[in-house]
Amino acid sequence: MKTVEEGILIHRAPYSETSLLITILCKTQGLVTFLFQGGKKKHGNILYPMAQIEFTYYKRSDSSLGKISEVNLTSVAKSIPFDPVKSSIAFFMAELIQQVVKSGHAENQLFHLLQKEVEWLDLSDELTNYPLWLLAVVCIECGIAPAVEAEHPTVLDLIGGKLSTVRPNHVQYLEGEWVHWFETMLQEDRVLFLSQTISKQDRLQCFDAWLQYYRSHLQGIRAFKSVDIIREIF
């Protein structure tokens, strides 16, 4: 039976000379991988990371892999596929989602959050602090965001999940004046946070700290392929 579904494209990989394996964050099914036979020839140009799509697929009862027969964009990006900075952010965003979302587990709120973030990314040029904002909002949506226990915190407890001014009684924490930016990005809205002037050194420390925090709270987080590019850009 054929099924029509909405999704956000997360990853594509070659399966044969003409076909692709496509991983999609589906609106109703979570993260699912499909076979798209002839996908390289049919729609290879629209299958970029974080593309918003509607697709038709069918799945046999004796197979674990659904097969896509048709893909169409539900929202045509104006700049993401053509802007090297935005496309790098989109690639990082897709990598992040592939790491934090469990296959087959519906993520409706995250799906709608990402739709809004992709639309904003496509239209905005306020990108300097955006990777930090993305890591913060996805962390909040995953339910693992650190608790803010003090104003102007200087200590990030990686294990306890706390922002404070007191060192914990273990060694898995990070400390510095830059930690206070975590309070800002967790409590302010996107416009206010992205308008902040943050030094490159502080941005990179916050970026690396977020990645350490994710690894401390989620199992199976692997090295990101896009990290070096993001660090170089920002």
C-alpha cells in the first residue's frame, strides 16, 4: 500500500549507480531510512540536507525497508542550497538530528521546531551565533538542557546538568566567564540571542562545551563530520 508522508531530509547515501538510501525525519514516524530507486536521476538536485519534502512510498510486509516512488519539495529554499555558510549549517543541523533522534520514534514537536528553524535559516543573514542557538533549542527539546541555578554562571556541570557558580564534587565540569552565555541562549528568544556580540573565542568554547554536554547526556554520540567546518566559519 502506498503512503504519502511529510518529512525533512537528513541524510542521503549512494545505494547503486542510480539509487539512494535516504534518511528522513518523518512528521509521524520519526527518523526512518528508505530506498529511493533511480533517485540520483529523478530528484538528486532537491535532496539536500534539511530539505522539506513530501514523499510517496510503499513497504512490503516482509521487508524492513520502505521504497520511495516520488519526492517533492513542500518549501522551496531560496538560499540554503546555494550559500556555502548556510549549507554548512544545514549539514551540521542534519548531523545533529541524526545523532539525537532514535529511529522509528515519533518526534512531532522537534519536527515542527526544525521546520521553523530551517525557514528562518533560509531567510536570515544573522548567522554568527546560530550554531549555538541550534544546539540550545535542540537540547531543550530533547529534555536534557542544563538547569540555570545562578545568575551569571561560571560553571557548567556536565554530569549534573547544572549552570552555577560552584564547582561540583567531581572533575567533569567546565569553568570560565564564557559559561554565562549558556544562561543567555537558554533563556532569551532567538532574535535577542543572535543579536548578542560574542567573541569568537567564547563562541568556540561554548560550541565545544555543547558537544561535550551532549556526549555526557546522550548515548552513542559520534564525532561530527561538519564540526571542523563550523569551527572555521564561526
